[in-house]
Amino acid sequence: MEAGQHQVLLLFKKGGSRAIHSPHDGDGELHIAFAIPAAELANWEAWLGKNGIAVEEKRTWESGGQSLYFRDPDRHLLEVATPGVWSIY
């Protein structure tokens, strides 16, 4: 999975962390966000609709960025976000 030149994507196996109460061993419904170019937002929304995946929320942020929120089969909240959502993006 490509995460970009200056980004790191870390995935951890549930129960695989050795430290007690490790923050890397999430439990329950989690949230993951992926940065996308603004020009791709409409394509994502169309793809989700075509595949029967409900968009739970479409939000426009104060700085102009937009987010689409939807769930994966395990009920994790996934987000695709355009520039202008976070102060660093």
C-alpha cells in the first residue's frame, strides 16, 4: 500500500502488541483518515455509491477542506479528506 514519500502507514495485528495497554492495540470501532487530492473527492463519492457503501457524512471544514465518512465491514469509520481539513494538510 503506497502511503506517499513523507508518510508512514502502520498496521498492527490485534493482540500482537507486547506492552500492556499499548495504544497500538485498538479495540472497538476505530477511525482512519486518508488524504486525497480535492479533485478526487467526487470520484470517491461516486465509487462509494456505485458499490452500495453509504456515506455517513460529507463535511466542509472552515479552512475549505472536505471529508467523506463511511464504514468498513467491521464498522470502522473511514474518512477520505482533501487539503484544508487539518492545519498541516
